[in-house]
Amino acid sequence: MPRDAASGTEDLAVPVHSGRRRGILSLGSRGLLYAALLVGAGVMLFPFVWMVSTSLTSDGQLFVTPPQLIPSPVQPDNYGRVADLYPILTFLRNSLLVALVSTSFQVLSSAMAAYAFARLRFRGADGLFLVYLATLMVPLPVIIAPLFIEMRYLGLINSYPGLILPGVASAFGTFLLRQAFLTLPRELEEAAFVDGASHWTVFWRIVMPLSKPALATFGIFAFMASWNSFLWPLVITNSLDMMTLPVGLSNLQGQYTTAWNLVMAGSTISVIPILFVYLAAQRYVIQGFATSGIKG
Amino acid sequence: MVGERGRRKAATAILFLAPSLVPMTLFMLGPMAGSLGLSLFRWDLLRPPKFIGLANFTNALADPALQEAVGHTLFFIVGYLPLVYVGGLLLALALNQRLRGLAFFRAAYFLPVITSWVVVAIMWRWLLNPGTGMVNFALGLVGIQGPGWWTDPTWAMPSIIIASAWKDLGYVMVILLAGLQSIPPEYYEAASVDGASRWTRFRHITLPLLSPASFFVLMISLINSFQVFDQVQVMTAGGPAGASTVVVQQIYVDAFRYSQMGYASAVSWLLFVAILAVTAVQFRLQKRWVNYA
């Protein structure tokens, strides 16, 4: 009864508060909602906490019951041990290198193609754009065998170019940036053309600076996709010194199946860089996923 | 004159397109055609390729290992899709309320989305460790004897489903939340004035107006589910005893363990055609339930 009364009075207040969000809840259901959301957040965050906790646990304490959330003793040495056993820092360097290089190439090549599609009305543009869109539907497994054979033919198995080359262009990025360029007002560009500027100048001096948010969104997106990719690096690398973090970790886990503290130390190391990117650019990240819908 | 200008325009376009079109052709369009061609050959990369017509396709359709993998993939889809959609919808509805700490909750729910499948699979392998794992410990506290999870053929796929839904919940939430926030508040206000209950408002306003977002997120999730691989490879590697093999794993094993490049390509094209067919059917069916206002 009191609950109904409360929600009744709040309902009356709707027009006053009419903002974008419209959840008007009584105190009781608000409390329940908070409790549910907190439990949910616990479920989402706990595996990360448990990963870090396990990474600090000593070998003898790994399988004790009840499980120890705060390990005693705390053994940070696991990070050093896993780095001695496995070239984790090499994986980290490889992942960074591959992600940074392929992201830079993807952003640049996609932006240039997007400019062509958005501003240069050349013959066959629509057809070619459709081809780009169609490739978005093609799953990686469809091309993986011939791509591998091609790389073998080029002598690029187990090499950085082999890891990077399939990811230097992006149909998705071209699409995303074309949409962004289409929303830019043309007046500035037209004024520049009147002053004798070339397309190249307009692209670099006007279109690119005005599209920084879209470029950032796609760049972060491309970085994460590359950082987390597994199937292609798994296929193209065959020695520890060329592996990226996901492949190396999966390898480590396959080899040290019960050394969970070491495996978790490796996992924690691999999560930290992407976590920084996420925390620094959370708005772009979530917005990017929400507007583009595509995920890795 | 016009021809001259047209040529110059084409030259500029080619310059701008080249950095993306060249790699796209070499590493995407070329391999696609190559894959289709390859599917007509038997080739182990050692002996010269041998043309065998459609034999790879007929063999694939009769391959019991592949049939099992298809079954496991469908099992995954049937378990994963409802879980991730209903979970994501509940989260989106909760976060669409006027609440303090929204940014925190949204960030927390989204965190697994940015984490790699490999790390997620490792985390859940540990949480679902049958002997002393956290999940079975927690179940034990409420008097339930937990199953053997990924070590048990019956529970291997459910383990993968749980880890996958956990990872993708935040993604579904973000898409549906954007859909919820685009529903004009006037509809709810009018319905409230007419005395509609909360459930009626949800059933007759929220669900229909959210249907484009629902359609989109279900489509993307379905297409991705057909290609499930990373988490399976790391959590169970298809085991125990082949109880959780999936189609892409079959392609991976055929191509890179047994070096059957032609056969693997044929299977991958069957997968591609299946995905296209299901997508086409979904687009047909959307008229019945998707409401584009």
C-alpha cells in the first residue's frame, strides 16, 4: 500500500522531471534495484578480482578449501616466475607492436578510402562500396586456409608482416568513417578548393581534424580487436618469440595446467594495457560499440 | 574536356583508395575466391593439388565429426542466445532508470566485453574448476553438489555457454540501452495518464519500440555464435572426448592439423552459406515482429 502511494505521487511528478531517462521508482523498488545491480556488478567484476587474487597466491595455497580471497602469504613473485618460464614480455611486445601498427594502417587506409567514397564521386563508387560492405559478412574461417597458403608462398609464416598484413585495411572502418565524413559541412572544403587546395590538402587539413572523435572511436576499436584477436595469430605463428599475448597465454595454460597462479599472473599482465585504454577512453569505447554494433 | 576531368577524378580516387583496396584485394577478396577454388581440390600442401569436383562438399555433408560439431554449435546457440538477450535486456531496463552510480554500473558490466576471449576462457576454467573451483565452492555453501563442468562431457558446453554469456552481456546491454533511450518519453506519459500498468507499458510500448535494437543485437549475436571458436579452443579444446567441438574448430583442425586445405575450405563455405541463409530468413521474418516507427 505505502509503496503504491509513493509511486503514485512520483508519477504525478513526471512532467516536472521529464528528462531523457524516465525511471520513476518508489523507494522500495529502488532499493531492490540497487541490490540487484550491485549483485550483478559483483558477478561481472568478481572473476577479475579472483584472477588477480590467484595470481598472488602461493603454490601450496592454490587448492585449499575454503578458497582464500586474500592470499596469505601474498606472493607477487609469481609475476617474476611466469616471466622466467615463459617469454611473457615478448608476447606483450609482439601484441603491442602488431596492435599499434595495424591500427595506424587501418585508421589511415580506412580514412582515405572513406574520403574517396564520401567526397569523390567516381565511376563505380556505389558498386565498390557494396563490395566493401559485403566483405563484412565474410567470416575469417572462410579465408583462413588460402590466406595461410598465400603467406606461406610469400615466406611470411611466423613473421610480423604475416601477423599484420591481413589487418591493414578495414571495411568496417571505411564504412564508419564514410558516415562520419558525410556529416561534415561542405562549406569549409569548398572554400579551400576555391583557394586552389587539392583533395589531399583538404583531406589532411580539413576533413581529418574535424573527424577526430570518429577517428578515435575507430582507432580504439581497431586496437582492441587486434589486441584480443586469437585465430589468425594462432595459425600464423609457430614459435614462442612470435606469439601475441592471447596465443602465448593459451599456450602457457595448455602447458602448466595446474599452475593457476602463474597462468593468472600472465592473464593479469595481458588485461592491464587494454584496461588502461578502456578507462582512459571509456566514453568512446562504449559509444563506439553502441553506434557501430560490431564487436570482436 | 569532360573526359579529361573524369580521368583526373578517377586518378585521385584510385590514389585515395589504393591503401585500402590493395590489401583488401590481396588478403580478403583474393583468398575468398581462392577458398572457393580450393574447395574443389584435394591438397595437403605436400603433394600437388588434385581436382576432385564437389567431392569435398559431399564428404563434408556425410562427415560424422562435422555433424557432431554442427550439433554442438546449435546447442551453443540455443543456450547462449536467450541467456545473453534476456540478461542484457534486464540490465538495460535497470540502467535506464534514474539512478546514482549509473556510470559505474555501465563500466563494470562492460568490462568483460573488452577482455579477450582467451583471458575470459582461462578465468572461467578456473572458476568452474570441478574440485576446488569458486563456483562449486559457492554451490556447496547452499548444499548443491556442483557438476564436473568442463571435465564432464555433459557440462562442457554449458560451461562454455556460461562464460560466453557473461562476456557478452554488457555488449547486448549497451545496444539495448541505446534503443531504450530513443523511445520518446511522451508515450509512457500518455500511457500512464490512461492508467496502463507497468507491465502493460513494457509489453505494448517498450518491447515493440525496442524491436529494431533487439533485431540488430540478435542478428549480430547469431552470426557470431555460428563462428564460436576462441573460448571453446581455450576452455575445452573441443573435449572432453569431443563433447564440445564446434564447426570453426573442425575447420581449424582439418586445415592446420590434418593439412586438408581443400576440405577445410569446403566446410568453411558451407558455414558461410548457412550463415547467409539464416540471416536472409531473419530479414524475412523481421516484418512480423520488428517495428520501425
